[in-house]
Amino acid sequence: MQEKHLFEYAVIRVVPCVAREEFVNVGVILYCSAQGFLQTRYHLNPERLQAFPGNVDLAELQERLQAFERICQGGAAGGTIGRLPLASRFRWLTATRSTVVQTSPVHPGLCVDARETLDRLYTQLVL
């Protein structure tokens, strides 16, 4: 039997108008300490985002989500936060914010393969 490892994840949300508290799930970020895994997957659906009142700047959203990827990858490309340990980067990315890009509360689970779990959650919660 394969060993299961604790993982944590949060859903990445776009909140076009913070005051209205409406959002669209656009990605998932998953952290598994035992597997040394921190990664995000996202997809911007322009049609869904344009359905909200106001102007959604897709280029700006893309840049913010790419910053999530750079921080997950770590190193100099992730800036100051990218140099932190994996757990600290995950906590920073999932901290509560009042911005257009937010994350859900963090949820725990058990997995055998963190990458496979990220793919499954992405399909279930975003696509």
C-alpha cells in the first residue's frame, strides 16, 4: 500500500468587485511538505470574467497569476517571497487579502501523489 501524505490547498479566486463578494474560481494552489511540493494551476476564462459588471483587466490578472507561479517555483524569479521556504511561501500566497485575486480558506487532505491531486482538484474546482 502506498503511503499517504498530508497536503493543503486553496482555491484561487478572481473577485472583480470586492464589495459585491462575487468571485470566479480560476486556479488551485497545493502544498505537500512530505513531497517538497508547491505548485499552482490556473485558467482564465475571459467570457466568464467579462460577465461581471465593470472592467476586468485580463492582462493584469494574468500577471498576478504568473507571480503565483514564480513564487511557487522559488528562487530569484519569485522575488523576496520566492526565497522563503516552501511552507512560508504557501502561507504568504494563501494569506487573507482584499484584492481582485484572493484565495479560499486552506483545506487539508491526504494524497499519494501531490501533482495528481493538484490536477484532480483543478479539474473539479476550476474547469
